[in-house]
Amino acid sequence: MNRLYSNIRKRRQELGMTQTELAERIGYKDHTTVNKIEAGLVDISVGKLYQFAKALDISAFALLDWSPDEDEKK
């Protein structure tokens, strides 16, 4: 599973949020799409990434497990 999608699930669970609650914050009709995203079955756009980050009160970079320092190390 892609790290982004597992990080979305992990952060949602840390906040005690259900998939339905997250779906509502993002603007999805129900939890089905969030479930598919967390399972890695559906990709999200950059715009949706930022919506997830805002809804989960975390930076998009943190969801991606990326920091600017990583590029400098390569």
C-alpha cells in the first residue's frame, strides 16, 4: 500500500475520526471513496491531497512522509 494512503488512515484514526466524518469534510457523498483511497485502490489529485491535509489538520508533506531535506541528500 502506498505510504500516503496508509498515512491518511493512520492520521484519521489518531484523530478518532470515522471514514464518514472524513468524507464529509472532504466533500464526498459517503465513506466509500475514503475507504478505497485508504486501501490504495483510488489515486488522489494534488488538490485532493491538500483537502485531506486540511481535514486531518496536518501538512500535505507530512502525509507524503517528505521533507525538503530528503532532496538535498540525493
